Amino acid sequence: MTGLPWLRRLSALASLDDGNRRRLYEHVCSASDAVSRDDAATALGLPRSTASFHLDRLVRDGLLSVEFRKLGGKVGPGSGRPAKLYAPVIEEIGASVPERHYDLAGEVMASAIQDLMAKGGSPREALLETAYARGREAGSTEQHFEDVLVSYGYRPEADDDGGYSLVNCPFHRLAESHTDVVCAMNGAFLSGAAAACGIAEERIADDNREGHCCARIRPA
């Protein structure tokens, strides 16, 4: 899973540029349970109105979610009303320009190593099988193959012959230093995603042009 879409992640990081908002987000993420406005304000020494404003802004920016729950131990007027509580939607945010997905590469490689440790076998086969399975998982969440490509930052552009060039490599820095490993993983991931979307895997082809991903999509 890619978490928030790329543009949403950029907006989220911009939202955290405010010091109080960042402190509140970190406080909610580190808490063992959802946090109320009063508790957050007290913990960080902020006015309740300030904490409320920034917490609601974090909700609008997609970083926090809201739930309403009655809290035990309250007495007096209003004790029966459910409290507004805040919880993290995601606990980590990363974004890069151009878009990269080194987390995906890390997940695939770690899973492949785990399989090797448990079952033995060929490192290359373990990597390709894991990347292919991860690609099928990614493809199963989108209706169209092009949407998968966009979601993972490949930036597909239509070719004159009816195929697609991928003008961004989501694993650029890794691919520069470990070309054979990363490009093999990338091809398997794209093949799995294509298969899940009903696209013939044979349409995934090599592309050695400078400034492009190592793969392209052939025309149907």
C-alpha cells in the first residue's frame, strides 16, 4: 500500500510546517489511545482553542481521524456527552520530488529475504516471485493498469505506437547503484500488476532510454 496519494502526502507535509500542528500530530501519534482536545492542550501547554484549531486542520488534511466516545471518570454537567477524540490515520509521512517509492522496494526485498531464510532457494527467484505477487496485489486495487502506474509514480505517457513510456523511475537512486537487481524487481512488479488488471504480461518490455524507467508498456 502506498498510503496517502503523492499529492496528498505533499499537502500533509506542508501542513506540518506549522510548529504547533507538528507537535500535536506527533503527540497524537505517540499516544496509546485516541486523544481529546483537552488532553492534547494540557500535554503541550497550549490554549484549548489553539489545540482544537490545529487538530481539526490535521483532520481536514487527512492526517488524523475523529471518533466520539464517552470517557469514564467524568462527573457533573455534560458528563454523558461523548468526547471528540483524535487518532492518527497514518503514523509516517514521506514524500519526494520526483515521486519515489523506496518503501515498496524495501518491503519486496525484505519479504524475499524472509522467504529465503525460511525456505532456501535462489535469491533471484525469491525476489522475482515476491515482486510479482506485490504487483498483483497493487493491480487488484485499481480498475485500470494506467491507474496503477500513476499511483506508484511511473508517470505513463502515451507513445506514438499506442504503448506507454514510463518517464519516472520510482526506484531511481537504487536503480543507479543496483541496476540489475532493481530493474528485475521492477519488471516483475509491473508484470504482476498488469496480470491483475487483465493486461498481457508480454506488454512489459525493456526501455534503455536515458531519463526513463527501465520498462515500457508495448501496445496491445
